[in-house]
Amino acid sequence: MSRTARPTPRTSSRWLVGSGKVVLSSTLAQAPWERTTIVDKPAAEVAEDLEATEGGDIR
């Protein structure tokens, strides 16, 4: 049985910093994180919108 190596914390943090992020909030006006969009809409609606974009892969 083959086992895949788990990503290292450094690899994971690079991925997180480099990825686009969507924060659901009705109170934040700005995000302190790079590549972040703040959205004040229901989660299901935001997920639908994201899935409809090019790539469509959300996590």
C-alpha cells in the first residue's frame, strides 16, 4: 500500500498565502490578509457563485 506524504507546514502556508480567499462577513470592511475578498451574502449563494467561475474548484 502506498502512502502519500503529508504536506509540510511551510508548504501549506505558502499555498494559503498564495491562494485567493473569500471571507463571509457582515462586519468587516477590509481584510488584513492578501488576496482576500470580503462578501456579505449567504454562504450557499457565495459557494454557487464561486463554483460558476473558471476553475470552479473551491475548498
